[in-house]
Amino acid sequence: MIATIEPELATVCQRDTTLETLLQQPEGRRILSCIQCGICAGTCPYGEYMDFPPRRIISMLRRGLMEEVFQSDSMLRCVACYACMTKCPRGIRLSDVLLPLVKEQTLQRAPEMPAELQRSLQNTLRYGNPMGESSRKRANWVTTSPVPVPILAEIRRPVDVLWFVECYTSYYPRGQDNSRAVARLFNALGIDFAILGNEEKCAGDCGQLTWESGLFETLTDYNMEILRKYKFNRLVTGDTHAYNAFRIRYPMYGFNYELEHTTPFLTRHVEQLKPRLKKPLNVTVTYHDACCLGRRAGFYEEGRTLLRAIPGVKLVEMVHNRMNSLCCGGGGGGMWLDTYFKQKGMDRLSERRIKEALATGADVLAISCPYEVYRFEDALKTLPHARPMRVRDVVELLAESLED
Amino acid sequence: MNPTSKPKVAFYWCASCGGCEEAVVDLAEDILNVVEAVEIVFWPVAMDFKKQDLEAMPDRAIAAALVNGAIRTSEQEEMVRLLRRKSQCLISYGACAQLGGIPALANQFEREEILRYVYQEAPSVINNSGTYPQPATPHNGDTVTLPAFRNSVRALDQVVEVDYYIPGCPPTPALTKAALDALLAGRLPPRGTVLAPDVALCEQCPRLESKPKDLSLDAFQRPHRTALDPEKCLLAQGIPCMGPATRSGCEALCIKGNMACTGCFGPTSRVLDHGAKILSCFASALAPKEPQGIDQALAGLPDPVGTFYRYSLARSLLRRKRGPSQTQHFIRGNPP
Amino acid sequence: MRTPRPDQVRIGFYICHCGTNIAGALDVGEVVNHVAGLPGVALARDYKYLCSDPGQELIQHDIRDHGLNRIVVAACSPLMHERTFRRAVEEAGLNPFYCHMVNIREHDAWVHTDRQEATAKAKALATGAVRRVALHKPLETKKVPIHGEVLVVGGGIAGIHAALILADAGKRVYLVEREPTIGGHMARFDKTFPTLDCAACILTPKMSAVGAHPNITLWTYSEVTQVEGYVGNFNVTVTRKPRYVIEDACTGCLQCIEACIYHDARFPDEFNLGLGKRKPIHLPFPQATPPVVLIDPGTCIEFKTGKCKKTCVEACADRRAIDFQQREETRQIQVGTIIIATGFQTFDPRRIPYYGYGVFPTVYTALEVERLLNAAGPTGGEVILRNGKPPQRVGIVHCVGSRDENTNRYCSRVCCLYSLKLAHLIKEHTGAEVYNFYIDIRTPGKGMEEFYNRVAEEGMHLVRGKVADVYPDPADPANGRLMLQVEDTLMGRILKVPVDMLVLSVGLEPRADTQEVRRKFNLCCGPEGFFLERHPKLAPVSSYAEGVFLAGCCQGPKDIPDTVAQAGAAAAQALALIVRGYTEQEPNTAYVREEDCSGCKSCIPLCPYTAISLAADKQKAFINEALCKGCGVCVAACPSGSIGQNLFEDEQLLSEVEGVLTYA
Amino acid sequence: MREGNWRPRIVAFFCNWCTYTAADLAGVSRLKYAPNARVIRLMCSGRLDPQLVLAAFARGADGVLIGGCHPGDCHYLEGNYKTLRRFRLLRRLLRDLGIEEERLRLEWVSAAEGEKIRQVVTDMVETLRALGPLDLPGQFRQWDQEVETLKAQVVEAERLTPQPA
Amino acid sequence: MSVATPILPMREASGASSAGLHRPRRVTIDPITRLEGHGKIEIFLDEKGNVERAFMQVPELRGFEVFSRGRPAEDMPQITSRICGVCPTAHHLASTKTLDDLYQVEPPPAARKIRELVYNTFMLEDHALHFFVLGGPDFVVGPDAPPQQRNIVGLIQKVGLDAGRKVIGMRRRLRDLIAYFGGKVVHPVLGLPGGVSKALSPQDLPGFQQLAQDSLEFALWTLQVFKQAVLANPEYVKLITAEAYTHKTCYMGMVDEQDKVNFYDGKLRVVDAGGREVCRFAARQYLDHIAEHVEPWSYVKFPYLKDRGWKGFVEGVDTSIYSVAPLARLNAATGMATPPGPGGLRGILHDPGGETGPPHTGQPLGANY
């Protein structure tokens, strides 16, 4: 069940939904029809570490015993990987509605928030990015870009594509590689684009890990204000989390622009791009389906189409792929809970995933979400492995093959 | 035979064009025998009898009154009520009296619209003072009156009881003669009958054989756009011919003039609404199956009301157009 | 419009309570009082259950005692009980078509909440019916002769059973089967639940009975391509695909197979779902009926190159049964009734990627396991995996492709039971540990729960939880061992169960070409895609097309006992029609009033049944009552109103329109 | 009919094989919808004579709903195509006579689409409520006011004048 | 619309309010008869019994200009002909020529000839209708004859059945010609933009040629009848030329290039009472030259010469009112296009009153022949 939005529902659920009012809404009635089949618990990557996996949460909700659930920290271990929601035979929107609502109550009652998570959320609130970097340095990477990257505040004219870069690809070096690659690709395709630059703030998807956190609200209002300042036909972003925030949560606040992620956007222009991909890479690549691009948004084949367009690339599949892909563990705040998970004795999902990637014998692990590059490169460092493996974003591989 | 013993006959015309009067005159030689047999006591087009003469007569003095023309003004209404009172047998003569005729097409417009356009907005009118015909115009102490202009045009039987109908625009001399003979000889069918065959025109049409048994039209044609084959059935050539839905009796005169029948003899007795019936026949004969193809095929009928209700709008089930009409759009030049 | 003098018409109006179905939703008394006052109504009454015998007798008495000559019954849908009331009225000596029903249950009581509004609507509908019935004319039902032959489409157990019953009753049956042999899915099963008797043992005798039965014309490897006509008079076109073997000549000695230049069977055997191999010239399975081989043009060298030594022909020298020039033939047959028994297809588990079917070799569908277990199967009954080894641990997943929003929402009814059967058989054959992963074990029907207990007692591991993920067991990924990740919802713990073999209990779904078959036989489909029966409870085997009956899984998932029961029912209903020799058709045919027709031929091309022709001598339209189906298209299109339709006259419909628009 | 308690009245011509059966299915499934539609059963939607549609309007219907089988599913093979052709032309005729096109509606409903019956009826009642009453009988009475006055005078006059012996 | 104002004795109008002597008396003639169209005349007399004011009221309106809107162009000739059933051919062909103009097409010569033949035949039989049936009784039976006699029936009784049959027979033959081409004689259907719907088949030509010959004789015979019945009767001649029946207005008629009378095509020429040309224009420019005036006491609109502006119901050289119909046609033209027959029409008009100069006598009574 891809996290599409029901035609008759303008958004996934009303904004002011609470656990009490949930069961009266259409989404709630679907929860009442849960047959307790356990597939959500079974498929959850951290299922065995949870006292209350999604199935038990529903049965407790239906019996009104939620207090007991809030005491346990099960929902802190949910990395919002959408596996349970995609496989649920009753089509219940767990990762979109129910689990965030429970996570919010859990956090409110938790004696103290994991430190790293606490800090990153405060940074996002104060500086508009989880890293705590100054918002005036957000556009610095532009100077290092091989091609011009116009900034809306400077050019002051309507553009066809507004490229929402997002935090990781602005501040962190490996993220900036991603941005530089995207810039080169846009330039090669002659796309009329521009970025918000320093005016841009985090879209707040991960901050949204809880249903109704004030943090998300402030970021949404700010971003909506900025977007209203400029005229553009379509908003493109490389960050799958931002993409889904714009697609599912922002409509509740009035967002209705044309929206696309870079992977499907570039797939639409692949015929135009192919003649420019001159340099053969001669590598075997295995593609990791990011949860927020695959299960949550339904784009499975686009990334592979782009990879196959690159000369000299041999594509091999991991055991867990497409809708059955394994999460990198970065979602739902997981990016800043590694230490917490370690304390609880939980193995890191990025390592599980890297093992599977290595098993394919591929040289490169292709990814399509900016969170994954750190997690997988970090996991490669901690895991002993015979063959060397590089982690590259699909756009980086495209840029590598692009003629100068 | 002194004139008083001959049965009295009256002719009158309401909202008409005088074509029916011509049709009576067109009895040609036969008019002589008619004149022999009856005494015409009222016939404005040809005789100088006045309204008072009519009023002076005793009730039901007239054996038969042939009234043609639709009812548009209060004077016409008054006259037909008077004629009804004065006649034993009131006969509706011609399409206007029977169905409303062409004047009834005005039922697609409102009264104010018509008056405003005719006396104010028509390009040829110069009427800065905005005068309109008035029911009463004072003239040194006295007034000069005009009848009221009704909002809707009515057929004769929508105002008074009608005994028989002679259809046609105009009725053919043969039909008129047959009716008068039957009247004089007293062998008249039950009241309310239309004195014409109760079968559609195709039966009398010389081109019936040429109509295929598997007619299926891709589109309706407009007569001035196609070369008309003088032998072949017009509907088979895609020209909207109302023959199949219109009473016979006129011996297919228009078709002999190589043009399609426009339905002036009205529907057969079994039909409730002439326009709806022919619409059903035409639409069912189309070939296309999906909406766009159908709409294209129907583009050849740009004016369903004008084509299907040319003579019978007053007697259609809906009787007239409802609500504010489309004329304002016309006047400002943009079609509805 | 000539309407009979009001005093001649004496209408009896009856409104049914239908228990509380109607009386509970609208004020029956108010309707009675209102209708009692309408012109022509001599008597107005309400009654608890009009369709019951006392209810019908009440009407019959009233007809006699009060001299009623029109009856209006306001109750359920005419499609339900119009025949009942017409028969009752007829028995009371009144023409049945003086009786008219008003639908105030399905169209009013059951669908409206406001009691006042529902009552007003009932009054309006009743007024419409009263005015209409006043204009009804006496009519006689049209008796249409029924051909004695029956066409059975589909040679599975349903088709076989129906054909045998009809043939034994002395009727001529055409059994048309698309596959080269009859037997359907059941022929592939090993054992059948709950009695575990061998499928072949109970099926093959019936198959051979069909093959040998003088009254059954068996056309296998054939398809129905066109159906025209109506109940009692269907003319059907059947296309027979070429077997390249002459059926009458071949005795099934299989010499030709040995002689084929391919010494060993090399091509995937469709019957064994690709698990076994076969030669280009082959017999689907030993007990195939007719026992006639066929040549697969896709793999036979003679068709590819045309230069084969044709050793098979030499082997069949005396009987000369092989004929490479055979072409597709079409046959025309005339039948009275049709029984649709086209069966089902299993769910393709590839649509659920995380079960790894088609990716991991050790994942099988239930049907494939049936072939493995079967002694006549590719492995002679040995459960051997594709890697040649017998499994020690076997996982069976229930509800694959059923009870799931993303695939089929319905429960396929049989998977739980055949999964238990497979579990028992696998354990019996291999002694392996067997795990059944289920959501609910559903065991409806006689002997099923006992079967479940017996299998459970044999030490099956029954895990209540839907398998969430299947991936190679990290411990030894080499020899295909799989790890199943599942939550045991009763224990509330996530289990990781290593298995050597995974069996997917796939559900039953409509065949891929259902839409095409539906159009051919003028049937309707339900929301899940199976053929829709006329009424779920009262007419489960009749379809919406008169004279066409449904049997077996084509109408919905069911097990063999229910399928055979339905086949019997369908055969019985077909037999009922044939024995009666005629069907009564509603006399709603159109007719031309000759004196009014102008011969304008507008109606002629409109009739899809070419029932309208031009009476040459009189240049007038003429409607052949036998061909006319009563759709009324020509009636609406006749430009001079010269065509009438029995039971749906213009004045009747107009008076009904006037009636329903009155304000109660 | 005071404006206050006016409720739109719909005459629904349903084909016996598909739409009427779907309405029965809606009943069997106890789907709830507005009571404004009064169903008249025809053997095929092709039997619906445009005269009946106009007669329905003329006798007080505020809307007419035609239900037929989906194209290709007609029990009589092509009946619904004829309905579609007549419908396209009839709507244009109604529009030219001042009757809003939304008052006449054609819907293809198969025997299994009980739910669609509920949606279509509910939606059409809303549309008609927005359009307001058509009430042609009332219009006819209003239109005929202009001849009533004179009629009364003539009847009065006739009563007064002594009839010759 | 050919309007004939029959001479009628002054008679107390019934129902008129003639209470009390000092009030001016009033005469109502309702309806006006022996013409096509509805009308009512109200005459107000002063104390001395002279006409103080007269109203010719038309009580009828149908609104063709309005309900023609939205009709397909090619249907218009058949709708316009319903303006008048006595002269449908005129309206029909006028509307057809408008369509030629609209579609910018020229009818082929044969079609044009057929149109001219039909139209001229119509002129002849229509005038015969007026001369014998409508206007004739005034002269033959006498203006003072009682209404029962002063009509076609009385006329036939006076002149005898065979003359009556001669007139009726000739008209029927002429109208059959129109029916041949137009399908119907009342409301013909032949008009199509760019031509006609039916051709003349060769075998019917001789019949029509014979008819042409007979109709010429009939015209001359009518001339004789006119001379004997009207001119020979001094009282009538005095009446025709009397002041009461002389209108000095402008005269409009259609003329060809040589300013000769042409019924079918040509320019519209307007001359004033003194015979001087006021203007000349093609029918298409009618809006520049003709305007309509509205009076509260009649549904008809009063056309007048736009350049001169509405000056009221006055006559004389500079009035803006113009008359049409036969007399105006002659006055507006320099003569007939075809050679005059023996004792041609010119002679007639010159004798009475003896005035010289272009035949612009204002005798409306004479205008109708």
C-alpha cells in the first residue's frame, strides 16, 4: 500500500487528529478492521526489539490500554521505514498516521530525550538544519560548483524549476558532492532552475517524527512563506524526506505546487541525457531502494533506469529490493539515535544492509537519499569486508559519466 | 334556393399570413360550387362584413367557421371566442391554428424581448422617444385602442373547443374540398379528428423505393451544402426530412420541388409531441457510437427547436421556452 | 389515447409488510388508504406475507368474491416474485398480465431512512402502477421451443459432472474444453480433503465415462468463439485447434512418443507446471481423456524446419493418425441451454515480491506441490526440491493473495484445508518438520474440523502469524535454505524460522479472460470479477442470461463438494428447461399496427435481431414475433407512433409517469 | 408547492437487466440514499421515447435520470447506443427550450454497481436542489393567466345575452 | 403589402361614443376587408362632419425579426415566406437573394431565369387576384353595393360565369407554373443560396410558352375590362382623380440600368412628387436610406426616407413618406423594359387629368393596375 493519498481525502488525515479522535475518522475505521495478522510486526526491522510492535499497538488501542504503550519506548525504535504499512493486508496507514501519533505521546512521557536527537531537533529549530550550522553558510557550496547555480533572491525572476536542496546536501561535504552532481546534470539538460540559498530551511520531515510537534509547524510556516515569495512552475528536491513532507504533510498547510524528486525528474529527461553520458564506468552496481522513494512514494524502476543509462554499468539486485527493501535506519529520527540504539543492544540496520550489498559482490552501492551516504559509508568502515565497495548517489554516478 | 336556406360559412384569420385564404381561393373552379352551396357570411380577406355583423347574428347561426392562424393578440382571442359562440362547428384550418405554426416559434422568446427588439433595437428603427404600441392612445377626449400582445402564442384548441382540424401550411385545395364536401354532406368523423390521412408522408412519397432498408447516417447534411439527387430519398442523402413523422395528404409537394418535408401537416394522431418523436427517429438512425462522433454527426442539426418544432412549438409538451430567453445574447451580437 | 371506461376496471391493490422489511420502514396503512381512494380501485388491503400461500390465496379469493379484473401488488422487486403473483392470478382465472408489481422494498423501504418520505414515495409508485394496470391488455406468455441439446463449457469436475448427469438423462451434450484433455485443476491434485482419497481415483472413472458416453460429444482443445440466439435456440460457433493428430485414428498406444527423434523429454511440461519435461509429441497425463496425443508446433522440429525424419509417423504407420496439414476448424451447433463451468486460475504469487517466488528456487506454489506429491507426477510422488534433496523443514504460508487489499480482498475458502492436506502429505512423504503460518484456520463443512484436528495431532507446527519476509538463511545461504521472519501473534514474539522448502497456498481468482467470456455469453460479473449469479440465495446457479447456468469456481471460490453440488444443480435446471420443452417468454414483443405504418423503413435497421422486415406486397413493416426480444428500441424510434409493445405500451408508460409524479 | 417544502422529484427510467438490478442490489445491500427518484422499469434504455422524457418534465418532474447498461454490455446488444444518440440531441433541444442540461442525466450502471446508484441519485438530488424547482405544471398555469381574464368576460357575456328561442 | 382603401359610405360607427351632439363624431371600420392583413380604421370628425383625424391601425404583430434569430440561414427563405401567404414568392425570393449575398455566390443563368420566370408569373397572378377578387368588386359591382354583393361572388354574378371562369382558370394555370418549380405555390421551396432546387425539364417548356402567350392576351383583355368598367364610367374617373384619392408622396421602385421597371433585380430608385430622383441604392444598403418610425396607436412600423427624416404623415414634394407598389414602380422608372402592347399602359395614365411630364399622377386608385 504505497503512501498515496486517497482521492477523496485532500490530505492523509485531518491536521488536528489525535489518538482519541482517530478511530472516528475513515483511517480509524480501517484500523478497527485490523485482523491482527502480525505481518507488520514480522516485517519491522526492529520488530524483535519492540515490546509493542504495530500489531500490539492496534490491539491495545482498540482495548483503550494506550497508557501502557506510552510507558515503553518501542515507538522510539521505529525508523519510519514504511515496510509495515506497505505489506498491511488491510491497507492501514501505520507509518503515516498511527505510529507518529503514538511516538509523540511516547516522547512526551519519556523521562529524558536521547541527547543526540534532542540536540539535532533544537538545531533544526534554531538554525534551520540539524547540524547546527549557520543558515548564512547554507549556500556556500554554490561557489564550489563547476556550473553556475542561480539563487532566487539574486536573480529575482520566475524560474521553471525551484530546486529545494535541503540540509545534508548543503552542509556536509559528501552531500555537497551530490549537489554539485545535480547542478551539473541540470546544467547539461538546460533546465531553467534556481535555489533558495540561505533563505532555505529544513523541510522538517524528520522533525515531524512526532505527529504534531511545534518544530515542524514553525518550519512549515516559514517555508510556505518563502515559497509564496517566488514564482516557479515546479519544485524539485533530491531529498526523499523533504519530497514526502511536501507531498503528504505540506498540503495540510496549503502547499499545492507541482512536485518531483530528482530521480523521477531525471528519468523523464533520460533520453535527452543519454547522448551526453560518454564516459563508461565499468562497475557492477547494486541499487538500494530508499524507503521514502520506494515504499513511501512508489518510485522503484526510475533509479534503475538511470543506472542502466550509464555506459559500462552492470546492475545486480540485493535479496531485499524494491518494495521489500531493507531500511538504512536513518528515518523517523533514527539518524540521531544510533548511540541510543547501541545502548539498547540493537544492531545497526545500515550494517545489516551493507552485509547484503557486499553479498552481491558489487563494486558500488547506488543510493538515492542523502541520509544514506553517511550511514552506509560509516557501516562500511565498521564492517570487515574483502572487496572494496564505494557508496555513490545515482546522480553522482550520472555526473561521473557525464562528458565535461 | 334563397340565400337564407344555404348553410352559413365563415372564414377568419388570426396570427396568420393569408396563405390559408389563398388556399381557399385556390379551390379555383370548385369555389364556384362552394359559393353555390353555402353562404359566406364572414370572410375579411374577400368580403366586407364587419365584426358587428358577426355580433349581430344569433348564436350558432353559422354552420361552420374555418379559423386559421395562431392566437397571438387579445383581439384574435376575442374573435375566436365570438366565432365559437356563433358557430355550430369550429374547424381549425391550417398548421397555425392546429399547432401554432411558424409564428409559434416566437414562443422561444419573451414578450418584452420581442417588443423591445422590434420597436427599439432593430437596426432600421429610429425611436429616440422610445414609443411603444399602447393598448390605448388618447386622442382629443377619446382613445384609440390596440389589442394586447400575449406572452405566448397558442393554437386554436388552447383557447376554444375545436371540432375538426384541417392540417397543412397551407392545406391543399383537395384536402379543403374533401373537408367541405364531408361537412356539407354531414358525414363527419368523431369530433377532434384531423381531416387528413393518419399515416406518415412516406407512404405518398415518390422516392420511398429509393430509401434503403439499412439507413445509417454518419452525419446530417445541410441542403445548400450537397448536390441534391432529384430521385433519391432525401433522408437517405442525409438531409433532415420530416416526412416519416408528418401526416400525408399533401402528396409530397415539397419533395416534388426537390426539397425536404419540414413537417407542416403535423404529427399522426398517435404522437404526443411532434418534435420529440422525429428527434428519436433521426437520432436512432445515426451510426457513430461514442459521444464525440455522435455530436459531430448531429452538427448538421444546429437548430433542433427550429427544425423539429417549426410548426408545432405551441402544441409541444413544453409549449414554450422557460425563463429568461437567450435573446439578450443575440442583441449584443454574441450567439447563445 | 383510448382508455377503457373506468367502470369496467376493478383494481385490487395489495401492499405487503414483508415481515418488518416494508412495514418497518414505511406506513403501510397510509398507503392503503391513499390507494383505496384512487379511480378504478375496488379493493385495497395490506398483508404480512403476500408471497406466502395464504397471501396468494387471499388475492385469489378477492378476485372471485369482488370480481376484480386488475391486481397491483406493492412488495419486493418484480424480478423476485412477479412470476409468483402472476401464477396465482392465473389460477384464479384472471389473465396473468393484469397483475403488476410495485417495488417498494428494494427501491424504497430498504434504501430510505425517512419514514414519511418513504411512505410518500410508496404512494406515488402505487399510484403510477394503478394507473398503468388500468390500461393493461390480456396477453399470453410466448412459448418458445427448447432444443434438447446442451452445451457445457469447461471440462473440469463441474463440467464433467454436469455433462454426465445430462447425458445419463438421455440428453445430447456438447462438452467443449480448451485444454487438450478434460480434468481441469482437479486432475492435477494428489489427494483431496477431507477424506484424503486420491483425486485421480475419483475423477478418472468420470472422465472415461464422459469419453465413452454416446450422448456426449467431447471437443477438447477447442473454444467457443461466438454465441447467438436466445434461451432454447442458441447457435454456437466452436473453434477446434489443430492437434496434428487425428482423434479417431489415435488409440493412445504412445508409440509415436517413443519414436520421436527427441530421445529424452526436454521441454517444460505444462500439465506439471514446468516441473516435469515432455516431448513435442506428448499426452498431457496418463489418464488424459480423450487418450489422444498432440503435437506442440512450438517445439516440434517439423514445424520449425520442415526437415524432420518424422519417426513418429513411421511409428504410427498402420493407423496414420499423425497429420501435419491439420488446420483449425469451426463447427456450428444448435443448443437449448448452456452451462458455464470454466473454473478459476490460481493467484500468481509474483505479485507479492517479498515471498520470493521465482527468485528462490525452493519456493513452490501449492499446485506445484500437488504435482510433486502425485505418484504420476514428475518426481513420482517423491517430494524432492529443485536441488535434488528432500526437505527437512517445510513452511506453508496461508492466504497468499487472499484477504489482502493489495491483491484479492475475499477469502478463497479452500486454502486452509488444502494447506493442512499438503502439510499432512508432506509429513507423510518426507517426515519433515512442517510449519503452517495462518491468520485463521477456516474449516467450514462436514468432516473439515475433524480433519484439522487429525492433521494437528500429527505434530504440525501451527503458527498464528502472516509470514512477513523471506530471505536466504544467513547461516548457510548456499543450499537454498530460507529464513522466514514472522510474528507469532499468539506468543507476541517475532520468530525466524529456517525452512528448506516454502509452499505458498495461493488463493483462487477469476480467469484472465473472464471479460471476454462474459461478453460472449451476455453474463454479468460481480465486484471481485467472478460471474454474477442471478440471486445469491434463491438462484445461485442461474445467470442473468436466460437459459445460461453457472457451475463451479467460475461463480466464486469453492471446494470440490460444493462444485459438484452446483454442477448437479445446473444440470437439473437445464434438464428442467429441456424436459418442459419450452420456455415461457414474457409477451413483451413489439408489433406493427399495419393500418398506421407508412412503410418509411426507419425501424428496420434498428433491430439487432433482424426481426423487422418489409412486407414486400404491402410496403409495410412487419415484426417477426419469434425473433423479437422485446427491447422496444423500434417502438421508441417509430416516427409515426405505429409500433406498439405488449406490456410496455406508450400510454401505459405515460400513465405510470403521471402516477409517480402525483403528490401522495 | 411552496418553496419551503419543495423536494426535487426525479423520474428514473431504468433498464431491467442492468440498472434496475443494480438498484435492487443497492436495496439488498441496504445502501441509504435520497428518496427523490421514482423508478420506472423498461426492458431496455433504448425503449425510452424522448416524448416520455418531455412528458415527465411537463407533468412536474424536476429531473429525469436514464439508467442503461455500459456500452457493449446491452442485453439486446446495441440498445444503449441508441439511448446515447437520442440523449445527446435531446439535451440540446432542452437547453434551447430553457431547461438546464443537468436536469436530464444518463448513467451507465452495471448489475453489480449498487453503490453507483446511491452516488448518482444523491449527486443528482444535490444538483437539482441547487437548480431549484422546474414545476412546469405551475408554469403552464401561470402562462395561461393571460387568457383567463378574457375568458371570464366572454362567459359572463354569454350568460347575460338572451338566447334566441 | 398592397393596400387598397375601398370607398365606403360614412356610417355611424357602432359602439363609438357618440353621446351628445357637441362631441366630434367618430367612425370605426373594423376590420378593414378585401386586402391581405389585419387593420382597423378610426376616423374622427369635427363639428362640420369633416375628417379631423384618421388612424389606420394594424392590430397584429408576430415578430419575425425576433424568432428568426438562431435559425439556420438556409431555412430562412421558407420561414420568411410565412410573412405573407398572398405574396409568399416575393418574400421567399428576397430572402434567397439575401443568402446569395451572404454566401457570396451567383446563381447560374438557368437558375436566375427560373427565379425571374417564377417571380414575374407571381406578379401577374397576384395582381390579377387584386384586380378581380379584391379591388374589382368596387368598380364592377359598385362602391355603394351592399356588402353581400360587393365581393367576388357578386362580381361573378354581374360579369357572368364564363368571365369568372376565364379569370379563375388563368390564375390557376399561372399558379401551377409556380407550383411546378416551387413545389407549392403558397410558400414555395425552390430558393437555395446560389440557385434553385428544381430545374425545368425540356418537355414542359412548350406548355409554359403557350401559357405565356395566353397570359399576354389575358392581360390585354383585362385592360379592356378596365377601360369599360372604370375609364368608361365618368363618375369613377372623377373619383379616381379626386383630391381625396391623390397622394403626393415620394415613389420607390426597382429599376434596371436603363431605369426601366424590373421586378426581380436592380437598384431601388426613389423619386419625389415632382419626379426628381431623391436617391438610388442597392437593396443591400437599405439601412442607409430607409428608417422606421413607431407610433403608439399601431403595431406596424412606418418606413420613411432616412435622409429626409420623419416629418409626420404629410404629403408634398419634400415629404419623407414614400409609396411602393405598381404606381410607384412606374413613377420611379422611365418606363417598362418590355415593348408596350397595343394601347399600352402609358396611354391609360395620360388621359385622365391630362397632366404632362413623367407619369407621376398621384392616383393611388390607379396605382393598383
